[in-house]
Amino acid sequence: MERNEHKEIGNIQKIELTNMGTINKNKVTINTNKGYITLYFSYETLVGFNTFNFNGCLINYWSKRTGKLLNEIQPNKKERLKQEDFNKELQKAFSSVGLSQNIKVGC
């Protein structure tokens, strides 16, 4: 796994990018003074996230390759979220770690 780290000012303490082994599996962890959020990407698309108290993962709108990553993030397919619900939970997660609530995502 390859890692790149970047330090910031304000409430962001550290940003870490990790390649999870293939081109379509990457994660970005943002540490703030209120906690952390990890964002999971398949290629350039945000497909999941987790914080200290919540794990959010989209249902599979894509192919088998993205499905493999989704299985790693959330093995229980019944727990996966539709896009609208995912966006709402993502906003809450960003807010819980002190980051902007004006994030727009889509598949």
C-alpha cells in the first residue's frame, strides 16, 4: 500500500491517502480536532465512509470490481444505503468531525 500524508492548519490535523492495492481501491482519512472520517473511493467515485461511530456504504450501482470494494467496506448488503440516504449520512459524518456540511456527491 502506498501512503501520502499532508498536514493542514485549522481543525484539520492530518490528511492521509492510501492506495488499497489496486487502481480502483483508495481511501482518504482526514483527522480533525473532533475526530476522523475515512472516505473510500472506487476510481474517482466516493462509495463509502466511516467515522468513529458510523459506517456508510452505497449500494452497488456499478460493476463487480467496485462491488468487491463495497464488500470490504460493508459486507452486509442490507446495511448499504441508497444515494440520497448516503448523502444525508455523509453530511452528518462531516459535521460530526467539524468539517463543512456543503459536500455534494453523486454516482
